[in-house]
Amino acid sequence: MAVAQTVDISQSLRAELIRVVGEENLLHHRDELIVYECDGYVIEKNVPDVVVFPTSTEQVVAIVKLCQQFEVPFVPRGAGTSLSGGTLAVGGGVMICLTRMKQILEINLRDGYAVVEPGVVNVWLTRALAGSGFHYAPDPSSQTACTVGGNVATNSGGPHTLKYGVTVNHVRGVELVLPDGRVVEIGGKVQDLPGLDLTGLVVGNEGTFGIVTKVIVNLTRDPEAGRTFLGVFETVDQATETVSGLVGAGIVPAALEMLDNLMIRAVEEAFGFGFPTEAGAVLIIEVDGLQAGLDHEAEAVQKIVRQKGGSVNNAIAWSTRKEPEYVAIWKARKSAFGAIGRLSPTFCTQDGVVPRTKLPHILRRITEIGEKYHLQIANVFHAGDGNIHPILLFDERDPEQIRKVLDASHEILDECIACGGSVSGEHGIGVEKLEFMPKLFSSTDLDAMVAIRNVFNPEGRCSPGKMLPIGVGCIERKSPGRRASA
């Protein structure tokens, strides 16, 4: 199968793009573009030919139509926190960066929704709703940087989505610019519109259907009160058995997060929260709801922790999420990935999913795989829904370490599949996990996915080389991104 060569943006196309967005909203010099050569997945890299920053739907439409006219591929990008190469400019082309479309257009508390542009940072919406009695539930660990548009692209989760649901459960509708420049409204401000659930189809498409320019999100009432616990365990097995014990007892925590010893030490060194650095693992367990039933539920949680061999070091009672101790514990958890920088110059975060009962097994296998390849692997993840995030530490300047990280990652993800799980819970397939799609899905399933994608993106010009593997239907991988250090 022929592989298309990297495109060369002509002077005339660049001039037309400048006419649409202005010279101040376009980058084309190599030293500027290098910033956009990859996202959070640093192993694959490729520099786009040009980066444009639209500020309105109309500008996005004009840019897309120019790309069609000049037969140039394009890819949308938000904050670049994607961890699977979802915003990689495969084959070059035009990168449409949506970070300057950052307005919260409407907040309607009576009807429980907000309308935002795709470049709105997730935590900005949280702050805008402070004191209103409502919040936006999906809260990824990269909440202070990631954008709502990016959350829609990969169907992001977060610590508190165990109880409240991931992004798809909180999006009522979107405005979508199709790859031919048409603007369509999918879903709307009213919940549960009649007809096909096209909103559920679009959320998680990783930018392969078009470019989202507005998002209508559902707002959730704040809980009356809550209890947050730090469960401390000598071993990882004890912590993972506690996860199964809690859910098996009928308790649905608002959050249930695990950190292993390597992660505990990194976080404690960075933030000094007071995590016990000698512990094999800790669980952050949170329950919330009506004040009347919380004491009983809190007692049940602590009883199960102790039954599984753990202890409760912190028990935080709160009526708002502003109490200093509460803020500190979640700051430490959500900043965990940043703390890894103290341990290694580069890291690769995986995103497998296994049944909760398989957590002890998969973590043992991760340890074995790390020893096999002589790699340090830290673990911090959404234990409640079995969404693991093993973090493989390496130096991208060493090609041999890159090879080991890729091989180890593949073994971990293969094991997730063998456990009856998946290779992605919230980070997406991007370019990183293309080869796993035939392991998860039959050829008939993949052909159906291609057919659906082709309804929206028949020429494959929008986000080429993503999600669906080479050789499926009419998809071709464009010029591959260069590997780190290559």
C-alpha cells in the first residue's frame, strides 16, 4: 500500500490562512512549530507545516474549506495533554489549535447546563461554578491544563467519574465542523432528545469526525457532604483487594484512587502532604451524598480497609470541597504525574483497563514486566473502575530505552486484553495503540467503524492515521512521525 508523503504547505495557502486568522494567529517558522511536534506521548513526533489559532466557528470553517481546496490534511489540537499521540500531525499539514476559543458562553443553573468553547480549560468551568451549588463532574488529573474539547475527543474520565460518569455522560450536545466545512448541531440543550444518540457517537471520536467548536455540558448538583479517607497498606495486593471488597459490599465511592510506593515517594517529595513513604500502597477513598447516611457509609469503608490489612491515616469530613486538608490531598493526587519529573527525564503513561477483580494480577504482571526490561514503573490510577495508569520511566535520548518502553508497554496492554479488558480507558487510541485494534475487535467490527467514520470524514483528511489501523477499509497511515531521539 502506498504511503503518502509529507505535504508541503504552499505560500498561497499560508497567505489565505493569514487572511482568515491574521498573522498573529499563525505559526510557520521551524523554531515555533517544534513546540507542536508531539503531545504528552513523546515517543512519536512530527512537526506540522503550519499551526493556526482560530477564535470563532466561522474561522474554523474557513480554515477547513481551505484545507479541502488545497487537498491538505489537518488535525485539531487543544492543550496537547493527550497521552496517545492523538494530536500528532501525521504527515504534516495544518494543525488547528483551539486554545484561543476559550469562552464560557452560557451557564444555565435552572436547566442544569453550560455552553463552552472547546479551548476552555476544564478547571475554569469548575471555578466559574464555585458557590453556585453545581459543578461539572468529569475531572481528569490534567484538569488544570486539559481542555473540554480534548476531553470530548477522548471521552476523558477522572477520579470522580467512578460514581458520576465520564465525559460522554455529561455532554448534551456539540457544534461540529465537518471536514467539508459544513456546521452541524448534534444533540442540544434538552436532555434525552428523541432519535439516535449521535452525541454519544461523537464523544470519543478523537478528532476523526470533524472539529468540535461548542460543547453543551451537563451540570451536576454539589453533594451535601462527604468523607475522604487515606487508606494505607503494606502491600499492593492488600490495596487492590480492598477495592474489590468495597464495591462487593455495595459501596459506590465518589472516588477510589491508588498510588504505589514509587508514586507515593515521588508525590511526597514534591508536595510534602504527609503520605507514608514506607507504605506499599495507599488508597484515596471518597464517599459523598446526604449527610444523614454518611457516617454509616464511612464506618463501613473503614471496616473493610482494616479487614483487608490496611489502616486509615486520614479521615476528612467536609461539607464543601474547599477545606484545606481536602484540597491538599487531591492536589497531591492530581499533580502525581508532574511529580514523576523528579524521578526521570521522560515517562510514558499507559491506559489499560481490567476487571476490578483482576487488579492484583495485572499489577503483579506490571512488576514482572518492569523487572524483565529493567525499567522503573510507577502506578497511580482509577482503581475503582479498573483503569490502570502504569508510568514507565526512561530517557528518550537513549534509543535502547525507547525500544524497551515500547516492548514493555505492549506486554502490559496485551495482558489487559487477556484479562478481558481494554487498551484504553480515557486516553484514546491515537497513533500509539493502532496495532491493538485488531486484537480487540473483529474485522467486521473495524469495517463498521470505518464506515461510520466515512460518513463524517469520507476523504480521511481530518486527523489522518488515527484510531483505526493501516489496511482497515480505505485508511492509510500517512508519513509516520519520527521516533523520539531519531
